[in-house]
Amino acid sequence: MKSILHLAAAAAIAVAATAASAQSASPPAGAAPYKIGFVNTEKLFREAAPAKRAQAKLEREFAARDAEVQKLTKQVRDLQSSLDKDGATMAESDRRTKERDLANLSRDLQRAQREFREDLNLRRNEELASLQERANKVIQQIAEAEKFDLILQDPVVYASQRIDITDKVTKALADK
């Protein structure tokens, strides 16, 4: 996915460079200058209302599992603390049992954390893909309505505030 975005960004930069060189070669008499826009996707995904709703939705969806992981983490910490504190005075068989319980609990914790991260990342990527699709449609509508020749998205080396249309896109997404 990132490689596709990087290729698209590279193509857009190449087009922009070509447009800039064509523009600096002075456009034909009566030709309008190129209209270029830029969208800061990081800011868009952080500030747009649909992005905030998606984040809240993910937090609600994964709250119970996060609580389970936190509970397991506390159990591991408590058992480790008990072993550290009382391990030297415990009977050998009790200590071995607690160590085995700690090892099993630690394994369960690591598995639960890994599954939680994987599932959360999968759902986050699904939500981001949906948001990206909606944002692209809005950007397309703005481009057509305002007669843009080119709109770039991250990553770019530099974009002037004059051509930044991120706030327009954020507002348009909030209106939908």
C-alpha cells in the first residue's frame, strides 16, 4: 500500500515538476497559469471529523480487550512481585509452581498483546482505507469544482500554505 502511495506521489511530483518547468517557460499568450493544490494527509487523518469518529469507534470496539490485557499485565506483575518478595522463604515445590504459573501467564499475556495489536492494526487500516476513499472523492470534487490542474498529497518536500487545501477537505468531510 505504501509503495503504491510512494509511486503515486513520485508521479505527481514528476507531473508538478513538468508543469512548473512548462510554466516557467512562459505559457502561451492567453493561457491561464496552472492551479495546484496540496493536501496534508497526516493533518487530515488527525483532524477530520470522520477520522475522529473512526478513532472513537476503534477505542470503543477494543476497550474490553484492552482491559483484559491490562488485567493480565497486572496479574503477571503481582505474581512476579510475590515471587521476588517471598520466593526465598517459600517451599521449593511452591516456588516452582508459582514460577511455572508466572511463565504460563507471561506467555498468555504476550499472546494476548500480540493478537490485540494485530487485530487493532487490521481494523485501523480498514478505517483508514475507508477514510482515504472518502477523502479522495472529496478532493476530486473540490478539484473539479475549483478547476485545479493538480492536487498533491504527502509526502512532499515543501508545499506553500497558499496551495494547502487541507482545511477545505477537512470541512467538506465534516459536512458529509
